[in-house]
Amino acid sequence: GAGVSQSPSNKVTEKGKDVELRCDPISGHTALYWYRQSLGQGLEFLIYFQGNSAPDKSGLPSDRFSAERTGGSVSTLTIQRTQQEDSAVYLCASSLAGGGQGGHQPQHFGDGTRLSIL
Amino acid sequence: KNEVEQSPQNLTAQEGEFITINCSYSVGISALHWLQQHPGGGIVSLFMLSSGKKKHGRLIATINIQEKHSSLHITASHPRDSAVYICAGITIFGNEKLTFGTGTRLTIIP
């Protein structure tokens, strides 16, 4: 079965340009997460979608970052007016609905998009 | 201060050695993922546990809820185990987002 798919796998762009990163979660997974791994730093949470609930955007580092999830499936992370500090690997993960009575669910990660800002 | 602390940051061992990586976490975290990241970036979830012990092949993960501590053990280590191992906490507040440790870079020498 297909895992979490991310595209593109690599993206090089000039400072100031906008970029869109795509995540296609595992079919049937209602929870979707975006994380970022910067060079020399650890992984950090960016945004979380769960079903039709309002997303948790608490990890987005600035208002240049936004994400949407259409139809409860594919998600797009958009970075406007990119800066060099945005260079990182952007990882998407999905899971079945977790928390509450359902208990915790394991997250399945995509291979990430390596973003380089020149 | 990070809510999830890992040690050691780097670990080099000879093939066949028993490996232990430790993770301590703060109040508010109710379960942990142990993740493996190979060079090239892909992340795989090895275990998710909220109590007790889990075993898969040569890998064993334990968690002590009272002490807020978890360990990942590798028995009969092999060079293909060389990777970064990351402990990630899940909060108790319903949102399943992960809080990550800084990772342990493991190198197994043949």
C-alpha cells in the first residue's frame, strides 16, 4: 500500500519567491502533520489538521507560512517571500484519528521535501 | 528548555554491542514515539508506547511513566543500525503533535 507521499522531493528557489509543498497522506488517515527539520537543529512541529476541525497552527514560525488541506486529504504548505532561514527539510506525517478514547495512533512519515533558498 | 531530553547525543560502538539510548520527558507528555532516521532523511516510527515494554526483532523500547523516562535498546548491534534515533513525546491534551528530542547519532563499526 502507498505511504505518505510528498512532492517535490527537492526544491531550490531564490530568496523572495513563494513555494508550495505538497503532502498526500495515507488513505483513510484523518490526521495530518507538518514538521520542519532545519540543518543543525531538531525537528519542530508546524501545523496539524484533524478531520474538519480547525487546524492547530501554533507551530508556524511566521505569517509567511500557511497550509491548507482540501477535502480532508491532500495538504499544501505554502511559504511566501522565502528567506534563507526557511531552508530545511519539510516533513509530512499522517495517522488515524488519535487522542481521546481512540488512544494514541502511530504517525507515518513521508520522505520530506528538501527546500533550499539561495 | 526542551520537554524531551535525549542522551547521548552521539554514540559509537562495535558491531555486536548492546546499545542503550535514553529519553526523559516532562509533565504533559503521555506517550512516546521512537523514530529512526537514516542518512538521506526518511523517518520511520519504530515504536509508540505509553506504558511497559515493546519488542520488535533486536529492538526493545521501555517506558517508566512514574520516572518519565524511556529507553531504546538494540541487541547484537549491526552496522545497518547506524542512524539517528529520535525520541518524540505526545501530549495528553488531545492534539497528537510531537515534541522531539534532539536525536542520538548512532554509528556501529564493523
